[in-house]
Amino acid sequence: MGGDVMSDEFMVIDVDLHRDQRGSFTKVLSQGIFDRLDEPVEIVEIFSTVSRKYALRGMHFQKEPFGIGKFVWVTSGSILDVVIDLRYGDNRGKVHEINLTGEEGKILWIPRHFAHGFLALSEDAIVNYATTGAYVPSHDFGIKWNSFGYSWPHAPEVLSERDTSFLDFEQWKESE
């Protein structure tokens, strides 16, 4: 596929998606991908979610000292993936978005200090995460999905109680 898209915030990685009469085959992650990043990467946990159409998950992050980076890819279906920069400085609150599908062969790298969420755009979108640290419930936080000035293209129809209970972005900044 085409080249990777890199910014100082995140990286969209094109991987080879091989198709034939049987279906498809993809090498999702490898040391070669890790070597392109600005920080050492060791995968500690891998998660998979299945989300119904217009389900919204997010905006999640893990606080230091247990901050984690994550690779995100879609196996089936499509999502709108949204990332918020939580670092101090001029980019704090900057929002990035990307559509990810199971048909494209793209992986999103999200470093520590970013909140992450997505809106499922298809029936039963299968989304995978490979993280650089273990899940630590006491440091797992989030920002309310509709509090950071982003216009979602479709109102979520399915939200968890937890995701609706997070602090607004401005409240979160004041609590830091």
C-alpha cells in the first residue's frame, strides 16, 4: 500500500493486505513497525472489541505512571477513530480523526498522553488494540465524548454508563 502518515502526535501505518480466493491475510505488527516509532515498544496486552453500529467507546486513557501507547486496527467493519492530545503545550486539546476499516490494511499508533475513542460506522465493527502496558484500573480514566469541541458525524446510539460519567474536557484540565 501507500506510505505511512507520521506526525509528532501519532502514526498511521499501511500494512500489506493480501487477498485471494480464500480471503485475506495480513501481518499486523512486527519489529519493523516498532522500529519506525520514536520510542521503544513492547506489546504487553492485546484486546478485541465488537461494537454495534453507532456505538461510541471513549474517550479513554491511562494516567501516569501507567500511561500506555496502543496500536489500533479494524478486522471487520468500519469506525471513525478520534484521538485527543492531552500533553501540556500548544497542541493540548487538538483532535485527530481517521476512518479505519477492515478492508484497508491501516493501523493507528497512539502514543501515551492521548485520549482515544471511536464510533462504529458499520454493523458489528471488530476493533483490536495492542498496548504497551498492562491495564491498571486505578489509573484508567476518560473524558466525556461530547465535551471537547468535536462534531461527531452521527449521534451515538449506544454508550456505556461509564463513558457518559467522565469529566468534561475543561473539568479534566482543571483537575490535572
